[in-house]
Amino acid sequence: MKGRSNTYVEKAIIGSILLKGGLYEKVMGRLSIGDFTDVLYQKIWNIFGKFYEKQEPIDIISIDDYAYRHEISGVKLGTLKDIQADVSHRKVPVDQYVKRLKHWTYDRALLRFTKEFISGKITGDKLREELNNIKPLSEIKKETIEDIILATIADAEKGTDFKFPDNFEGLNEITGGFDRGDLIIIGGYPSSGKSSMATDLTCGFCDELGYSVLFITLEMSVKANMRRIEACMKRINTMKFRRGVLDKEDKERIKEMIPLLSDIWNYNCIRAYNMQDIITAEIEYQPDIVVIDYLQN
């Protein structure tokens, strides 16, 4: 499966602000130009700051005009529209993208200083100093009853952390969605469609909502799981794979998914054999949602 990349997160943040210019004020104190690795997004982020300083509304027409007048290469109306359109169908709060981007910024800094120490560019004392200067992603502290009560009020104002895809809207109406750390069990008789439902949910979480998903399979191979994803997204009967009767059109439609899963979705699938494998994978990938098929193992 693909490695972790933060480019799509940078694009999602920029696109969200292009859609709703007021979001910049919400996130500007938590992000800096150094959090962005893509030069294009660095340029656009810098323009956001210029507009905010002058109290000018942020929109793609104004940014295109500004880039043209100041000869800023790459920032064009067509490009801005593409970035905006890429996030227009997603329903992920920008806060989730910001948290993910800050996580990668922390990882990059940690890796850079460690490499410099190993190569002899900095001393052990300097390494400790730099690591102490890196703001941790989160601080572990014991919550008081007051903290928990106030947190429930804050949570009630923002709603649940995650929602179900549109084709499972009934679940949203019944449950209101679900929070990070919730355990959801899909039960049913053998061959009643539990794995298919898990696959449908996975596709919706990744494609529609932009969540990062780690699919852990204890029952089938990674390849078999990918067949299910392909069948779900392209509406291809899974028996066509098993009988070897995919036609040319089917194959071309499946190939169209390569950039989607490689560059846009934050989706990984692994084969696990025990609880330790599951714990190790969750720590490595740090997904929003973990799907395990199936729990009996």
C-alpha cells in the first residue's frame, strides 16, 4: 500500500479556505508556511496572510488577480478552481486536516534532528535542546471530573467526531455519528453481508468524507480486500474476478482507481494474525478509523 503523504492534507486545507475564506482566521494561529511542503500551497498560504492583513475577503477571483499583478507563478484561476473542487464534496472539518498536518510537521522535525545527530552534524546536547524545543503533539495529563464535564459541553456544541457516509444516512439519524475511540461491532449470520458492509463504509469514509482508514483483515488476503474495494467503487461483480472474466472495459475502470487510492485516499490495508499485529499497525499508521474484519479471530 502507499506510504504516508501530507500533500493531499495541504491541498484539503487550502481548498477548504478557498471555499470559505473565513476559515483562515480560525486556523492561522495553528499553522505556518513551514507546515506546508508543496511550493504552490506555500504561495497560496502566503497570499492568504496578505489578504488577512488588509482585511480583504479571500476568494479565488481575488487571489488569481493578486497573483497575476505580483507575478506569482503557478497560482492561476484554473488551479485554484481545481483545488477548491477537490474538497467541495467532502464533509471533513478543517480541524482534522490541521491536526494531521501538524502531526507530520512534528514527525519531519523529529526525523531531521535525529538524522543530523547520527551523521555527526549536531551534538547530543544540541539534539536534546532541539527535541525539547519541539512542541509535543499532545500532552498526557490526568483529567479531572470538571475537565470531563466541560468536555461534554464542548463536544455537544461541535457534535460527534465522525459521521457515516451518505448511503448510511439512517445510521447518522439514529446515532448522530460516532466519536474517536468508539467501538462499533457489525453482527450477523455467516454470509449475511458483514464484510460487504464494512467495505462500503470504508469506501464512503475515504472517498466521500476524507477520513484516514486502516483496514485490518484477519480473514482474507490484502489482494482479496482490494478486489472488494474495486467492486464496490466500480460496481463490478466480484465473481468476474474469481472466474477470470474481466473484460477490457472493466480493467480500464479499475486502473482509473490507481491515482485515487495512491494520491487522494488515505487508505491502507494489512493482513494481521493476532492482537499484537493490530496494535502495531494502529501505532504505525495512526488512522482516524480502524476497520477489522473479522472480530472472531
